[in-house]
Amino acid sequence: VSGAGALTLVTDTTISNGATSVIFGPLTTYDKYVVEFMDINHSTDGGAILRARFGTDASTFNTTSNYSLANEVLVFDDASAVDARNSASQIDMTYDSNNQWGGNNNQDALEGQAMLYGKQRSTTNAYPSILWKLRGTHSTANGATHFGGAGYLKVSGTFTHIQFYLSTGTFTRGKMKLYGIN
């Protein structure tokens, strides 16, 4: 891409079995960030939803109903669904935890990328946003699922951290890498 900034590895996080969340921050050095999700899995056979929240430090995350999101899932058997909300208490990055991102086995890993925005605005780190594209595996049919979406926090403030966590259960393995882009 002409004029695109270089990716700089900021953090390489290996997720240990039993982890409840992954937190990145402070997100104050680069204009944009990319999070790479690799071989992410969880402990719940029925499925879990990958979620995100923005925070002001590594332990304080906004949990009010001020997140806006639009999430789409496409499934291998021509099924699709949309989740669009304007007053959520978090950003749901995956959808329909019972079917679309399976259980605790080697084939059901989640992989993809997310872009984090916020610092490039005139009010630094206010109204942070995320744009993602992920690939999962349907837990009962071993078929591909695609998740794509966008979300942002409709609150002005200095948000410098992001937390990725699950709707239920814990992470069992995987890696998340954070890259900065100038």
C-alpha cells in the first residue's frame, strides 16, 4: 500500500491455559495498532463469544452501555447473521457462541486481525474504535465461519488500553501480537 506506515511489533503474548483476558496498553505511541489473533481457543465446549473493551489503564475498563457495534457472521453452509447494537456494554467480536466458534479442540481455533484506532483523532484516544476480520470453525460441522465487524466507544475520554476476554470460560491457548503503525 503506497504511503502506508511500517508495522512495528510492540507485544507478543502467548496465552496460557486458564487465562481470563489479554490486555494491551498503553496505546499511546502509534497512530494505529493491529492485533493479530493466532490459534486462539477456549475451554467451553458449547462455544464462547470473543469480546473487547477499552480502558483508561490496565485495570479500569468502560463497562457502561456506550459501545456501538456491527458484527456479521458468514457460515460455510450459506447461513449468515448480523448483530448491530448501539448501547452494548462491550464489543462482541464473534457471534452465536453455540455454533460459530467451537469448543476446546485443535480444529476450532480463531484467527485473524483487528485494527485499533483512536490516537489519530484531534482528541487523542477519545472515542476509540476497532475494525476486525476473523476466521473461526463451526463446532459441530468443522466448517469455516467468517466474522467481520466494527465497533467504537461513544464516550470521550483518554482510553489507552484494550481488553480481550470471553463471554464464558477461559482461554486455553493461542497468541496475540500487537503491532504499531506510524
